[in-house]
Amino acid sequence: MTPVLHTERLTFRPYRPEDEDHFVALLRDEEVCRWMGQDRVPEADLRTLFRAILTDVYPRRRFDVWGLWREDAYVGHAEVKKTGNVDGHELITALAPAYWGQGLGTEVVRGLLRHAADDLGLKEAYGMVGADNAASLAMARRLGFRHVRDVVGDDGTVTKMVVISTADPD
């Protein structure tokens, strides 16, 4: 079962049915989609995806996925799951724009790295960051991620694949 995790300011909580509107609003936000390198998905599809987290992902223990909370405020989304790009696990995070620039992204990634090392026994973790996402690339560098390769999409967009050891995420 996906555990509840805590960092200094955040609680990583497995999603509950009442979190659906927060999840949908985050992943429908144009800025969030832009920096995640994805097109906006229709609301109905996101609602179907959210329900699949509750009815398939959690019961079958497919991967860990959380809503991110700062006190009672939903601030974003996080995942640790196997990636199809390499033989390993990827860290996925998305913060609501109102929470950008406060160091929460760094805090989320450090929390995910601790979980990857301590609970999942992973030695390393990957990330995929849009080549134009200067803020996330700078954060990845500060945390010690190393560039692995560029992945070029069918539309020509470039995503930077990065990797980090989980040995000492702090």
C-alpha cells in the first residue's frame, strides 16, 4: 500500500475520492501541462484516470502515487513508478502554480528519494524534464541529478532524462 510520507512542510497522502476535483484542476492547468510537456487532457479523461488510481493502481499496488498537502491545502501530485524509458523508476511531480518558487519542488523530490531508497530499495531514480523548463532543470542540478540523454518527441520537443543516486538525498 502507498504509505503516507512527511517532509518538513508537506504530507504525501494517497488520494481519496474527495480529492478528485483537486487532481483534475491541477492536471487541467495550462501552465502545469506546459511544464510537464503534455497537452491538456479532457476533464472526463482525467476523472477516469483519477478513478483508476483508486480502483486499479492502489488495489493492485502498481506504483506509488500521492496528493501533496501543505496543512489543508492541496499543492500538487507525486509518483514513483517504473519507467518505460530505461530499466528503472521515475520520479514524477507537479505543483500548482501558486506554490512555485517556494522550495516545495526540492522538498518533494527529496521526500520521493528517501522513499525510493528506504521503502523501495532503489539505488537510483530517474526524472524527465522538458528542455525549456529552466527552473526544474536548475533544481535537478542542485540536487545532484546527472544528464543521461535527450529524448526527442515526435513533435520535435526535447526532454532531458536525468538520474540520481538515492544514497543520500539530503
